[in-house]
Amino acid sequence: MELILVREGSINVNFGVKELTVHAPSVIILPPCRLHGGYAGENGAMFQTVMFDVATYFNNTPASEAFLHPITAAKVDFEFFSDHE
């Protein structure tokens, strides 16, 4: 899984055939094992990225079963949207 915090400017992010422009201050949440790309917007960008393995947080709780396991099994489809457009 990947989290990108757009701190300044904007980033153009590609998810397959869809492209979004994400402006600061925003967070981009990317599911694991999904092809994506991006580049700085017209006026540049400053961002921070955190990447982690969701499976690290598995445990024997109902929340883990309900939410984390489906993410790693690619059974959850993430909605791509921006509130800036």
C-alpha cells in the first residue's frame, strides 16, 4: 500500500487509463500491487510517500478479517476521485 501526502503544488497521477490532478493539501491512497505513475504539475510539487505491506498489520480481529485481508487479496476496488475537480 502507498500513501502520498501532497504538501505543495500538484501531482498528476495515472491509474491505468484514468488520470487525476491532485492538489495540495491532499492524500493519495494507492492499493497494493496496482500499476500507477505520476509527475509534478505545472508549478511543481512537494510530496512525501510512505509504502508498507498491509499484511504486517494482520491479526486475529474481526476488523483485520473484514478490511485488511480483502485489500491484500485485491478483492477491494478503490474509488479514484479528487475533491479539487
